[in-house]
Amino acid sequence: MKTLIVGLVAFFLALPLAAQQCFVTVTNPAPFDRALETIEVSWQDVQAALSLSPQDRVGVIRGQETLVSQTIDYDGDGVADVLIFQSSFRAKEQQRFVVKRVSNMPKVDSITDAKFVVPRKDVAWENDRIAYRIYGGPLAGDVRDGIDVWVKRVRYHVIDKWYHGDSFRGAQRISYHVDHGEGADFFLVGRSLGGGGCALWKDSALHQAGFFTSHRIIATGPIRAMFRVAYESDSASTLSFKAEKTYTLDAGMNLNKIDVQYSGIVDSEAEIAIGLVRRKNTVRYANGNEGWLSLWGSVDDDSANGSLGIGIVVQRNSLRRMEEDSTHYLIIASSSPGKRLAYYAGAGWTQSGDFPSVEDWNNYLSRFAQGLQYPIQVRVSSAK
């Protein structure tokens, strides 16, 4: 018996122990600094390196600091797909992070949020910089699938408060179209694409969807808000199609990543148009070599409310040309039925403190576009 016990002990001691931590090496290949980047790590790679069970949780450590992190289940199957966290990088800098098993993580306030708002049936989302919404029903008025912009002076969440205050009637109403010290919805979308929505483009005309027919909130934070909506062409469009759009907004960012796929298109020559609605007292700027389009000017008729920039960024190999119609300035992007197109769109406001001038806004778009040419490099390795 003693010999058996000794043998079993020796056997179990010889078994490899599950790794408690692994390394994530992140490289900025760009010849410029990156003020803030969201790092995406394949959860499958982390799981393999640490032999994780579905119940295990991990933390991300840089030096002595535990960073805020988030896992995201993109497809809703109950299994994480990516682990994300954020960091800044100097030009050509490489950083190494430790990912380790943890029994619990300290609770942190979420910087981002996304929600389906009833009874209006909008989807609204925000971070510490700005807020947006898309419309979901007739209560929103005479609108379609354009992106609305809510500008913010504050870093905390405002969606719930603004909807609630605006829901009252008469003297009790606190209109979110008036700046009460936190910002406001000054933006007029109407039936346009608003601040970076997209539509099919054929025969020099937009074929725009109406309200979304279904939605799924994928993530609400603390780092990333993400949701998906589906559309079907309606009687206003003479082109038959279906569309699926996934919106992503990260902490500290002004631009949304918008991933769109059209299907059911009979005519394969239809292109995708991404638009900025024309506003009075604004100036258009563009850089086709870098792949961005911008509109800058007064947010409304009251100069005290400052200026607003709205913009679009696409990968250079996706940009076919710039166009205009009576309502929009447009980027026409290459695509084909069933293929996905990813682009970026958003806004920045002078009164937020982030963009004091048009130069600041356009430089932000330019640097973002340049960053797309130098994607962050991520490698997961086992701890030695």
C-alpha cells in the first residue's frame, strides 16, 4: 500500500499544472504615438494558454496595475469570443501584459452603455465623450435609419436622464434639445443618414432603409458598447434588400465602428454610400488619400452652443469616390452582395473640451485614418 501511495503521489506531481498566467505582447507598428487603443485578444488563445474552464475569470496586469478589461460574446452562444482592454502607446512601442486567473474582479463603473429605449423603440448608446441613437418606431417622427448625435459636456451617462426628463409634458418637461449644463440633442436628422449612416447607392440615388426590424444588445461595458440591428427595405425604396448593421463604441472614442452587410440584392452593381447630412453654416473637408470626410460648423443657430464636427473614415482600399446629393456629402465605398464593409463615423463638439477647433477635429480623423494603415499587433504566449 505504501508503495502504491508513493507511486500515485509521484504520478500526480509529474502531471503538468494548469498555467496561472500568460503574456500578451502588443506592438504599435506606427511611426506615431497612439493616445488610446482598445486591444482585442482572442479568448480562444487565452483559454488555451491557461486551460480555462467556462467559469474561470481573468485579470489583465500591466506592471503593478490591474487594468479594466471586458470579455465579449459576439454571437450570443454563451462563450466569450474576445478579451479587451485599453492602453496608450508611443511610436513603435511594444508592451507586455500579464493575463492571469483571478477569483474575483473589483467592480468598476461602466464607461459605455447601449440600450433599447421604450416606448420610442430607439437604440441609444454612449461613452464618456458623446452619445448617439438610431430610431426604431413612429414615435420618433418623420425619420429613417440615420444616426443622431447627442453632444455632451460631461463624462458620465446621460441617456436615461435625458429620455426621462423629455418624457414629461407641459412645464415639467426637461427638453434634451436644450443644453441644461450637460449637453443636448441639437442635431437634426430627419429622413437623412445623419452623422454617418449608410445606404445603398444606385443610379446616383440613395436607397435607404426605414426603422430596424430587430435588435440585439451585445455589450454594454465597461469598455465597449455594442449592438446589432437588422433592416428590410420598405415601400420608400425601389431596390429590394436586407441589411444587418453592427455598431461598436469604445471608451474614450468619438468614432463608432459600423460593420454593415447587405443581402438579397438583385442588382450586383449597387454600391454603399456613407453620408453626412448637410447643415447650414458648415464647411466640408476631405482627404481621399487617407480616406476621410468631415463637416464642421455651428451646432445650431445660437453661437453660444459652439461648433460640431461630424466625420467618416474608411479603409483606403474601400473608398471608390466622393459624391454629393441634395441632402448629403457622401463617401461611396466598394462592396458586393453578401460581403461586409467596416467603416467609422462619429462626431466631436467644441463645448466638450475635446475639439476646440476644426483643425483639432480634422487632425483626429486624419490620425485615426493613418492608424488603420498600421493595425495593432497582438501575440499571446505561455508564461515561462
